[in-house]
Amino acid sequence: MVSPFERLARAARSTVERVHGEEIRISFMLDGKADPDRPRVTVRAVLSTSDADLVQFRTSLNSDRRTEFAACAAVLVLERSTYDGPDVVKGDRVRAIDRPGEPVWEVSGAPARDAGLIRAPLVEVAG
């Protein structure tokens, strides 16, 4: 049974995704090449490049991961209840389809999973 708090939290996350979300293509990689066992997916997600979100993301992690995440340039935020694709792991590629030039980022560390979200640190790479 879902608690009233969880229902409210899901509604809030859904609103954020609807208002701030954009089309994102995730390409799953294996040894630097497309992973044939994990076909790429296109999803609606939040791709945050704001300094406030990056600072909040870095400080929410335990101390042994802070250095790894300190260099992240963006954060991919997926809603766990609606994302049914393969696990996102370090080395996977994220393309912002809705943005001019369709910039590409690479997942730079292990995604954090909390509060119904999957948050993956990203660094920008050449497309």
C-alpha cells in the first residue's frame, strides 16, 4: 500500500518531469561501443546543468564518492516509477535531443538511487 506521502512525492516528481523534462536518448555502452544487449532508449527526463542542482547532488553523496562526482557537469534525473529501461551505468551516453546541437554527455560515475529517483552524474563529451 502506498502511503499518502509517497503519493504526493510521486505527483511532485511527475510535475517536475513534465515542466522541466526533455527528450533524452540513452545509449548503453560496453567497452566504448554500443551494447547489443541493451538497445538505446528515448525517454523524457530532467537533465540539470544548474550549479545549485550540481552542488546539492555532490553533497548528498557519501564522502568516498564526492571526489568522483565533483567534476560532473550535469545530472540526469530519471523517475524510477516510470523508467523501465536498462540500468544506467558509468560509460553510458546521454544525448539531449531537444537542445540545439543535441549535446552528448557520458555517465561519469555510479548513479545514486534515492527518493524514487535515479540521478546519474554526467560529463560533456564530443558528439
